[in-house]
Amino acid sequence: MPIDTQRLHQLMDYEAARDTPPTNFPALPPIPSARYTDAGFYELERQVMFRKTWLLAGHLDEMPEPGDFHRWDMAGLPVVLVHTEDGSVNALLNRCSHRGAPVAMANKGKKKRFTCPYHGWSYAHDGKLLAVRDARDFRDLDMSASGLRRLRCERLGKLIFVNFDLHTPSLRECLGALVDEWAEFDLENCRLSRRDRFTVRCNWKIAMEANLEVYHVPSIHGRTVAPVLDSRRNVNTFYPGGHSRMVAPIPAGHANPAWQSRWPEISSAGEIARTCTQSYSVFPNLVMPLNQFVIPPIQFWPDGPDQCIVETWTMAPDWGSTAKNGPDMWTEDAGARPSLVLREDIEMSEAIQETLDATQSTGIPLSYQEARIYHAHQSADAAIGREHIPPELQVQAVLNEAWWHPNEPRLA
């Protein structure tokens, strides 16, 4: 179903009028601070959780024609994405089945087949082994079982997602209601304008969690975000699978940032996109702000217990050929540095990491406004498996299905 606009307005009124958290909303136990510093927990996230969830890996504009390929290694394994002759995109492990050399050395390009630069084994776009040099010297080589490992790869519009696990449900099943709620943004026809990466000196969750609550907005973003977001009327929604959403109306007398008016609109975008600040989080590491001008995802990639890579994207309707550059939501000076809003969050995130590394803490208390963070943590434990997590690092699963979309106890 599309977004229920009427219900969202009722919830905004409810949030503005309440004096306490909603009746029966669970008390959120403190988050163990070691989840942001512990090397063992970091490895569980990286080697287990990130291996069984759908991860945004590319955009079709990066490989628009059959034979185009693009390397991707942000999840810790070498992958090559390739546009096939039938128009689909395959994800292959970028590792020759012979001695492990990468079959695609360049970051991007165009190939009729992948030929290993080490010993010349060649592979089709579906990973099938096509030819082996000096095959007579291999005894009992099973060509049919010696292709490149093919990974699960599915698209939503032009967005390309990869999953390393054979048993995880399909992308659309995992996204659930988000698929219908995003339909108005015409992902099939939004062009990729920019994609940039920045190294940030903090745990990936610290950086991401700045995007999962608006409690900090008046303090950190007083001149940037606060004027276009009524935090007291903010509505958080929790979805199965660890996903969530925030929607806050733009205060009367304000409008979306003026720079956006230079660009074409997504004509099918609905009322909420035009009158509110809204942003989704897609478990485990994707944030999707959505409005009628641009679609600017942000991803947060683990790069050590106390460091991450923030990857920013800007997509938009076709802006024509006359503009020198397309829209850029997240960087300044053509990618030279993050935007002011990102810099505000990055500065605080790095400072938080320093204090967590240097001090002992019994736990991090979270408010009702910060419950999207708790939802992500308890979903992480479910994905990893509580039996694999030391007891002192676990979070209790207290935010139950009664609070997950489409249920809405606040209006009961």
C-alpha cells in the first residue's frame, strides 16, 4: 500500500500534543557501549550480519550497456557487477577459480567475457567457465563446476542490491511495505548524478545513528536542518526486518532548500514528499531520504571498530544536457568535501568515538525519540544470532511486533 497520508497527519498531531511517551511503549534498556568499540562484535557484524542482508551495491547508470561492468568491494569481498545481454545485472565473485586472481582488474569497463590476467581462464557474464588455456594439462577438471561464484543480485528500479546468503528472502520480501511506499519516486527513471565516499573516524553505527533520530537536530543543525523540520511533530515508524522511517512536517513559512528548485521534480511524488522531511533506514546500513526533487541515499560501511566509510549518492529525474553538472545533495566543490550538514554530524560522531574509546560506560540510555536506533540494534542481534553474541553485548528484544508497521498503537 502507498503511504497513508491521513494516518500520518493524525500521528503528527498526536506527537505534538503528548506529554509522555505513548502508553505501553516499552522502556528501552541501555545499549552496551562496547558494541561501538569491541573488535569481536565488529567482526560479528561484518562477517555474519553483512553477509546475510541485502546491500545497495550500484546503479544501472554506472553500467548502462550490455558488457559494462563495475567492481564493488565495500562489503569486504571482491565483487564484479556486469550488465548482461538480456538486460539483467549479475554479481560475480571477482576471483578466478584457478589461483584466485581477480578477473576484473579495472574498476569499471566493458568486456565480452572476463579473462583472468594471470593464466588466461575466461568466463561468461553469468560466471560460466568458457575456456582454459592448455586444458590438456588438467586431469579431470570439471568445467561446469569451475565457474565464478555467482551471488544473488536483484534490482529495485535502477538500484542494484547484492546478497551473499542463499537463504535470505528476496529483496522485495525483505523490503516489504517500503516497495509500495517508494513507488511514487519512480526509481526506474531517476539518473545517478553523484556517488562519493568519505572516511570517518568512528564506528559505522555512530555515524549512521545520527540519521535515525531528530533529537539532536536543534543542537547540531540549528541553521541547516532545524528550520525545515518540526521535530516535535516527528513520527517514527518501525518495520519488520529492522527498517524504519521518520516523517516531520516542514514548518509553516519554510520551504525545501532553494537549490533544489533548479532541478526537475519527480512528478509522481506525493503530499508527504512535498510537505515533510522524510527519511527511511534500510537494515543494516542504508539511509534513504526522499523528496520530490532528489533521492540521496547514504550508506555506512564498517572499516574497523573505530572507523567507517560514508558513501553518498544523489539521484534525480533527468536534468537535461544543458546543465554542466546534475544535482549534488551531499558534497561541496564537486566531491572535494562533505556538505555542511554532513560535516556537522561527522564532527560530533568522531568526538563521540574518542570518548567511548577512552572511557568506561555501563550503557547508553535512549529516549522514545531515539527508538529507531534500538530497533536497529535488536534487529542486528536477530541477524547475527543471539547465541553468538556475548551476554554483556546483547540488547533485549523489547520493541515487539505490536509496534511494527502496519500496527499503530498510538492511534488505538
